[in-house]
Amino acid sequence: MKRVFLTGCAGFIGFHVSRRLLQIGCEVLGVDNLNSFYNEGLKNARLALLRKHSSFQFIQGDVTDIRCVEGLFRQHDLGPVVHLAAQAGVRYSLENPHLYVQSNIVGFVNLVEEARKKKISHFVFASSSSVYGANKKMPFSEKDNVDYPVSLYAATKKSDELIAHVYAHLYNLPTTGLRFFTAYGPWGRPDMALFKFCKAILEGNPIEVYNHGHMLRDFTYIDDIVEGVVRTMETPPGGARDKGESSPESPYYQIYNIGNNRPIELTKLIQVMEEKIGKKAVIKWLPMQPGEVQATYADIDELSRAVGYRPHTPIEEGVSRFVDWYREYYKQSV
């Protein structure tokens, strides 16, 4: 049975990936620091579901603590590493820059260095669509230049990609970065738009919509994210690839977008949610916020070619499932 070392297991994506790995017969060694960035009760509820599996082992620890990370790699026989722990949130990174550098860069180096020492079979890590920054060409392709981030969060994720390439190049460490595009679904983070909109509409409170609603997002349902993570985890890079003689990219390094390839305006998302809930939203229109981008749109051809999968869940289905979960979890009704 394959033992996967997964960081951020009590987080939104980490919880869903852990549950899927357990369902397909993997053992999961899950690590999370259970910080207070958002409601700890939600994290503990996710964790409680994972603990029901005998093949799940939880360790509360922080990837920024080098002694903790060294101990985990020393004490456990590990297969692939799936590194999903990170300080999330674009706007929060403008208020707490040091926290992002510690969690997203120092923590990343701690893990990839130990993975290198232990000769881990595959190091998979979460990047973000935020790395595309001020790019105007749509859809965003992995081949696009990503040298112009517009938030510190994006800059930390771009840094992770660069560091990962160094380890792939110098040490032949099979390394895959996954650029997630606006993940949403049951058990989602309370700071994300879908969660905040649902809560506000059900409670009759106004929702804040930036750039007067003229923002496109490639909303990607969590099950599609999970499928992409698991398939790429099982497909490590290695050996020569036909990238062209002039390509400097290491054959042990790869980057994939995981997005729905169907961007929609925020106004459309709100309309779908209103129809599902059966109640109109009270909207407070606001200007664009610092660090945000107007549109995200994933080119997923590389993912499709590599692992034979394309995210496909329509927004109507995804929103419906989220609202059903929210009502059940919080016992809300209209």
C-alpha cells in the first residue's frame, strides 16, 4: 500500500485529496498546523472525518519548523509527497507579508530539501493561477511568461516553482507544480467568494462584489481538482522529453494548470446561487481591490495530454452541491 505524505490535510483541498487517496487504498500521513486563519471548527470537522479511516495518521506540525520536518522524514517511510499546506489569500498577503514568506517559501524549502535527501519518488506541490498576474493573453498557458505577479501571494507561489525547478535540475527530484484555478465546493474556505456569497444571501445580508462584477473566474469544482492532483501524483516526470533542443527545462520538472476551462463573470455566479437558494442577493458594488486580477482562464491541454483528464463540472452543478452542503452543515434553510 502506497503511503502518501500530505501537508495541509485539514485544509479545503488537502482534506478532499486525503479522503480520495484513502478511498483508493493509499495510506496517508497528514500534517497540518491547524492555524487560526479561519474557523478552526471547520478544520477539526474535516479532520474528524479523515480520522475515521484506519489508514490515516495525523500529526499536528508546522512545515516552517525545520526540526519538525526533519523528524517526519526521518521517522516515516514515505512514498510521494503532496505539499498543499500554504498561507492562502491574495488580500491577506498585503497585510501579513512575513507570514506568507515563512509559510509559502521557508516551509517549501524545508520540505523539498528533505524530499531530496530522502530521494522521494515524486514531489507534488500546490501553485496557483495567481502566478499569471498581469498577463492579458487568454487562456493562460503553462508556457506563458509569469514574471509579473500582482500580489505577494502570487510572488511566493512563483518562487516555489523556481525553487522546485532547481531541485529537479540539480538532483533529478521528480517534481510537479499544479496551478489551481479558483477551487470551490463543499467544505470550502469561509474567506472565499462562494462561501461568503452563500452565507450572506441566506442571512439577508449584502454581498461585496468587486470591480462592479466585471471579473471573470475559472471556477473549478473540488472533485475536478482532486482528480487532477491524484492523476498527476501517479505520473511523475522523469527522463528526456521532447521539448525541443533549445528548451532549458529539466526533464524531472513539470507544471500543469488545473482549471475548468470555462470562465464566468461573478454576476453569473451570483445568479446561479440566487436560483439555487431561491432568494435574491443584496449587492454592494465595489471597485477593484489591490492585488486582484480581472480574469483567470486555464488552458488545460497539457494536463489532458499528460494524464488524460479535463475538469468538466458545470457551475450550476457545483454551486448546487455547495449550497446543499452549506445548508446541511450549518442547518440553514430559506
